[in-house]
Amino acid sequence: MAFFEYFTSEETEQIHDATMTVLEKTGMNFKYEPALDLFKKAGCKVDGVRVFFTRQFIEKQIKKAPSQVTLYARNPENNVVIGGDNIAFMPCYGSPFVNCLDHGRRPGTLADFKNFAKLACAIPYFDITGGMMVEPNDIPVEIRNAERIYAAMTLSDKPFMGAGTNGPDAVQTLDMASMVFGSREEMAEKPPFVSILTSLTPLGFDDKMCAGIMAYAEAAMPQLISSLSIAGATTPVTMEGTLVVQNAEVLAGICLAQLVREGAPVIFAGSSSATAMHYGTLSIGAPEMAVNTAATAQMGRFYNLPSRGGGALTDAKTVDAQAGFESMMSLQMACLSGINFVLHAAGILEGYMTASYEKFMIDAEMMGMCRRIKKGEEITAEKLALDVIDQVGPGGEYLTHRHTFKYFRSELYGPLMEERRNFDAWTAKGSLSMDQQANARYKEMLANFKTPDMDPGIKKDLDRYMEKIRSN
């Protein structure tokens, strides 16, 4: 399908030129000595922690990064290609709270994390699981990364997300993954996970993110180099100015990765949005978020890099109409604009603060719809169905025709939960609202979940590792 493009090609060039001016004239702060040393050796002007980039340097480095990357799952049927015309969906990320109809809003736990890992494994629309789907507040901070990675690798046979917190956690993720997927060299050839490292907007990277970028780049692990700029707060209030700052941050981070290892796989990741000016807070349900998603996809194509943007994003505090229309706006824009990687594709409430079980299921339904739309159509004689139209003729019906039986499963989207019965049938089934249906559906899926098989020897090694981590 053709992509929706927000800017003309001339305007895209203008954004690129403006970005180059910022990187050349204003520069970027890198608060990590090893990163500064790399930039100095590469010939960049460095003044304290401020690094200045020439246009030629930036353009040379970004050309080294691959245009797409494949993630290799424990189950090869779940391998994921990120780039081209592909779209990959990943669940919620980073929420300290969870919400459900039964218990309301509360701090997230390790059990919640495991539940979301199971749901992401069981629901076919998710391509990637793991990551920090919810913060497990009931266990010590020191072991949270290991527990998350362990759960992601054992409760799912899909690719997963590694630590996006700091250098040591990145190294731990690599060490744990090597127990399952082979040596560092083998993983460099067939990477099993992807991570997200984020700028310190405006125009900077802190030591933790720099260390993470460098660790993953050295290991050739794919990573989202991401910017979450806030129009009117950390960037100019205009979306064009915000995009320039986002662009500068992402490109500078990509250059760091390429200096560590030429050809290190990266994903051009934008998640910038607007300030809710009445309150001084970030709004991820704003239409400007969708604008940035479209622009991010377009800039990713401009640089010939896979892109990340969008998600089922909302500022709503509960699963209501606001949550629905804001989330679908953002998901649909990601689909139509050509985004390759959708983080926060399901479960987010309250501007990243809360992961909702019911919204997780409802958003998964939206993901399925978006996949159906993105699938596109292939015009063939069978699909044009001229012979069928002639056979049925005026006043006939197609419901019992063999052509319908042959194609309806592949042609028509079959919902997980969506209510399509008539009113009497819906009433007879209890008149359940969509959030009530979602509540019942996620419980059913968890009750019936079967953990994917794992080699017993590998599982034993992982368990021994976790015993040491938990006992320290």
C-alpha cells in the first residue's frame, strides 16, 4: 500500500538542512567520557561535553546503518523483519502502575509483568514481547532487569526487548541472551532482541544511555535510538521545530553507534508530542503525536532507516471513549505512514504511567484491524469475481456461494472480541461492555496459557543464573 506523507519532498529536505545546521552550530551534549573520546578520534570538534558535527560526518555515518534488520526468535516462525513495508507491534513499556476492573489502579508487580509477557506471547498480533512492560515494584531494583529478561525469554518464544536502562543492564541482557541464543558472535549474526536508548532532550545524551548505546552497538544488537521531545517544553512549540530537535538527537545517537561498530543496526525512533499547555504536562493523546509519527516515518525513509513511532497512546485515565479515539488515531497513523516498529502498541493509559489489562486486549483488537488495513489488496481475476457476480446475478445472494466459503477467512477480519451480534443476542449474553469483555478475555487467555517449550539444559542454566542473582 502507498504511504501517507505529511511533508513534501522539498519540506523534508528543509527539515534535514535545519537539522544539519543545529548539529553544526549548536551541537549536542554527551555526558560520557568514552563517547567523547570516540567523537574526538573521529575528528569532531569537542568543547567540554559539547560535540559539534559536520554535515559530511553525519551523512557518512548514517549511510553505514542497515535499512532493515531481522530479529531471530526461539521459534523461527516468530522471526521479525523490521524495515521495508513491514510493521512490528510491541506492548506497553515503562509503566509503574497497572489497572484492571477487579482491583483498580495499583503499583505494578513481577506477576503483572509475567502476565503481560504471556498475553503478548499468546496474542498473534504481537511480534515482540518483554521489555519493561510494567515496573515490578515488589522486587528490589537491583534484580529487576534480570527478572524481566528471564520472564521474557522463558514465557515467550518471540523476540524480546532488552534493557534500556544503562550499560551494566545492557551487558547483563547480552550475557543472559547468550545462554539461550549462543555466543556473542552468533547473536551478532542472528540478533534475538532489540532495545531502546533515549536522548536527554533537548540536545543531549546522559552517561547511562551512552553506555547502553555503546554496549549494544559493540555486540551488533539492534536498538531504537529514540527521542521524546515535548513541543513547548523541551523543544520549540512548533511541530517543525520539535522535529528538528528530535532529528538532531536521533542522528547524533546513531552516529555514536556507528563509531562503535560500523553497520550496527539502529532504528530511527521518534516519540515526540506536545505539552498540554493548561497543565504543563506531556500529552501523548494529542493530534500532534500523530503528526510526529507521520513525520518520523517520512524522515526514516529519507535516511533509508527503519522507523519507530506511534502506539495505542492516550492521556485517558480509564478505558473510555477518550482512550479509544486517541489510541486508534495514533495506531492508524503508524500503520498508514509506514512506521516499522510500534512500541506501546497496547495497554497504555494515563500518558505512559499505567498499563491496563482491559486496554491491552482492546488495543490488540485495534492492532488486528490495522494489520488488516495495511495488508492491502491484490487485484486478481478470482478477487474481482466476475464469474461469481454473473452466476449470482441481480437479486441473488453470496452468503452460501462456494466463492464466499473459499475466501471469507482470508479476506475478512475475524475479531478477538468485537461485538457484532444483534441487540437481542447481545442482551442474552449479559449486555457486556467492551471493557467487561476484555476483562473476561484476558483472564481466559491467562488461564489457558501454555509456556512454550525450552531446551531443558538451557532452562537449567538460566535457573542457576537467576538463583545467584536472587540470593545476592
